[in-house]
Amino acid sequence: MITQKYITDLTYRINGACIEVHKILGAGLAEIVYQKALEKEFKLRNIEYRSEFKIPVIF
């Protein structure tokens, strides 16, 4: 079961990973660079993620 504490802790860990990537790379790079760096940082921090999956949209 997903609890509020789990969500709060996960959010804290994700924000920490994002801050670390930005601290190391700085600003102004292409989005794909940050994406790949963040994927590596998530792996280092054992944060499960999925990237670039298709979501059906009806318009």
C-alpha cells in the first residue's frame, strides 16, 4: 500500500537527485543530457523509474 509517508520520502529522494544533477551539470544543456544524467542518478539512489513509454491520448 502506498502511504503518504512513502510519497513524501520518494518526493524528497527524487528532488535530491534532480538537485544533484543540476549541481553537477549546471544550466543550458539539451534536455536529453539531463534525462540521461537523471536516469543514472536514479539508478545510483535505487529509485525505480520508467522512461519514454507510450501513453494513449484520444483527441
